[in-house]
Amino acid sequence: MDYTSSESSKAGAAPGRASMQKVGTQVHRDIYIHYRKNTKSIVLAEKRQYLNEKVLSNGSSKELLSLTNQLLGKEKKATLPDSLPCDKLCENLMSFFVDKIDTIKSNLCYKIA
């Protein structure tokens, strides 16, 4: 399937649709439906071919995951907040881990006793 086949299919569907809307006969409707189905199948085949080429061109699973996220429209999220200054962020992380260690330590002491 090449670019010209899909363009010619779309061009064929346009007059069929216009005729169907003007006259409204069953023949024009059938012609329009035929061209619409043909165009849809060509576009679907071209999408499939494009995606296959993209998937096969990726060398690693990391690149494939990146492509999948891009195709699905998922955006990369920042792992650390941008709104906090660096020193405040460091203090928050430190206090989180100190609290976490204290919790684990108290649970261990409670289970031993």
C-alpha cells in the first residue's frame, strides 16, 4: 500500500458521498459505502505497517517501552517536585527516611520483646 492508493480511494469516496447526499438513491449509497470500506481498510493497513516498522526498528525493550508510551500519549512525570528548593527537598527526604527507620526499629523492638 502506498500513499497514492489511499489518496485515490479517498478521492473516490468524496464524489460518491456528494452524489448520495444530493440524489439519495440506493446505488449512490452503495457506491459511497464501498469506497468508505475500501478507504478504511487501506488506512488500517497503512497504520499497521507503520506501527510494525516502528516496533521492529527499536533495538531494546527500553526503546520499545518509550515508543509505546509515546503512542499511547503518556507523558513522563517528574520523579521529584520542581516547586521545592533543593535544600528543602533534601530535608524532606531525610526526615522521611529517618521516620521510616524509626518506625521499622520500633516494630522490630516490639516483636522481639
